[in-house]
Amino acid sequence: MKVILLSDVAGTGQAGQIKEVSDGYARNYLFPKGLARPATPEAIRQAEEEQAQAERRRQRELARARLLAEQLHNLTVHFRAKVGEQDLLFGTITASDIAEAIREKIGVAVDRRKIEVGDPIRRPGIYSIPIRLAADLEPRINVVVERDEGEAG
């Protein structure tokens, strides 16, 4: 029996694919769990239309990500922080701080979860931080952390 998968099914296929499966597997597992529907001509046409819409949406998002990558490429954001003993910052510079600095500098919001800081920044210095916008699109920004001038030493 041909079915259209409505979600990813391990060992069978991914959402949107048309697969040939046994009648029992379809009736007893896929249909009751809402994982698939019968592949009627109307359902196939509808699935193809949904896939085309999803592809257009993906292309628009990728174009936006490329434009953002151009804006971010080699961008430098500066932080001033008080430094204590052993050259450690009082506090840390996190992905949220970097996202806010980017928003203030170029007026574009970047999701903090896309900023790959790793461990929070705890020392003054220059850091090259990747921002994962898409699978193959990862511009790097420079984060400069400087000592706050208001301290002695």
C-alpha cells in the first residue's frame, strides 16, 4: 500500500515522502498513530504542493540568512568589563550579551542560540565567534573584551 508519511518514521522514511509499505503496517501502526495517510491521487497532489511551499519558504529563509551573513562577516563588537585578580572578568560575556551588542551595532536581532560561544568569555582579549545561520552558512564575528579604564592595575 502506498502511503504519504506525515512525520519522520525510523526505518521507513521522512515526512512528505511517498512510501510503499505493507497493508498491516499501514493500518495497524502508521494510520492509528497519525504518522501517515493513504496515498490517493488527491493526497499526492496536496503533498507535492506542500513540499513546493516548504521549499519556497526554505529558499526565502536561506536568502535572508545569506544577507545577514554578509552584514555579520568580520563585524567587531566591543565590551568593556572590570577585571579582577588572575585577569578574570567580574562576570562573563555570554551569547545573550553578544546578541544584544550585534542588535545595538547593526540593528538586526540574532538568536542567541545561533551564537556558538562555547564557554562564556571570562578574560579580556579578542575572540572569533561563529554564528550558525544555516547548515553551510557560518560567518564569524570578532568580540573584543577590554579592561574597564576605571580600575588601577
